[in-house]
Amino acid sequence: MLRAVDLARRFQDPDRGAVDAVAGVSLEVRAGEVYALLGPNGAGKTTTLRMLATLLRPDRGRVEVDGVDAAARPLEARARLAYVPAEAGLEPQLRAREAVSLFARIQGVEKPGERAMALLETLGAGGLAQAPCGTLSTGQKRRVVLARALVHDPPVLLLDEPTDGLDVPGRRDVLGLVRRLAGEGRAVLVSSHIMGEVEAVADRAGVMAGGRLVAEGSLAELRALAGVHDLGEVFLRLTGEG
């Protein structure tokens, strides 16, 4: 459903010169699967996500979304995915329902206002529909952004720290939604640093360090590879941080 082959991206840093943010990452996310992308700050997770989302062109490599070559047919690829970045990116003057229904109209969704309201209700944000986005808390904005991303019912989801800023009930609801969406046959890639959440939702995980995928497999396979059971310790050992 989602495939990356040999992705690479280099940036120019004023102090360090050329920096290989991502250096040859290949991965696949299958239909009905939650794949967790793990790694310390600076490992290249967000750059990888942005290339998968067609927002950043790789220097090398290929991305396929539901069988569509993202470089050759970017609009078709984008229609098949949703990307939820760590930052909200909501226009402060728009009301929550307007922000979601605007994306629905852009995606050609029928009855965009009804679709927007239904998603906000599903995410526990129905009471926020008429609130300007600029007045919402971080957790409330997160729910609106998730509704906006799901409005065209895409088969592939890319979620960067999807529970960031949410309280305990909000985290529970979003993690439940992630599992439900995968259960409906979607391919879901989640970037997270919260090991308990990864353990709760992920079928497989890839561990990044220094712009490379240094380990990949089921959580049981990663535990066996690291030689420890605690997922936090697994992460530290595989990334060389422990």
C-alpha cells in the first residue's frame, strides 16, 4: 500500500555543510497494518515522512502510494494519502468545521459540511465545530487536524506524533482510531517517541538513526534483536543511545 525505495535527502547546513538527513531508507507498509517509525531527534523521521507525503522531493529513491508513483503522478498519490504533521497548521480565523469542510471541498467530497461534522463528532470534537481554530487548545487542534486529514477517506495515513498535546482520554481515543482505521484495511505509518503507544498500536516498527533504518520487524523481533524486553531499552540499544 505504501512503499519507499532507497530514499535519500541531503540539506545544506550553514555550520556543518552538507548533511545527509536521510540516507537510503527503504520500507513498506501493508494494508491493514500499523507501522511505527521510531528514532531519536534528528534521526530523519520527519524528513522521511515529508518525502512519503510528496511534500519534499527526494534526491534519490522512489515512493509508491497505493501503486501510484509519487514522483510521476504526485496529485494522484496525494489523493490516496493523508499526512498529519506534528504542527497543527490551522488558519486561526476559520471555525473548526470550516477548516475541515474546506479540505473536503478541495478533495471533491460530496456534502463537505456534513462529512466535516461527522468526523469532528467521531473524534470527540463536535462541540468545537463553531469555535475559531485560533481559540482552540493544542489537544483540540489535534482533533481538528485529524478530522481534516481523514475527510477524503484515504487508504494511506501518515501520522507524525498523532497524540501530541492530547490528554489521557484523547490519547486513548486517537490510538483506538488508529487501530480501527488499520482494521478497515488502511496502511498507517505512525511516527512516535512514546513507547507505550507504539506497543499499543504497532504491528511492525522501523528504527531510524543517523538517517538510516537500522532495524525493522515486529516488536517481538526487535526485542529479540536487542536482547531485552522493555521497548524503551530496545529503542536505546538499537539506536546506539543506550
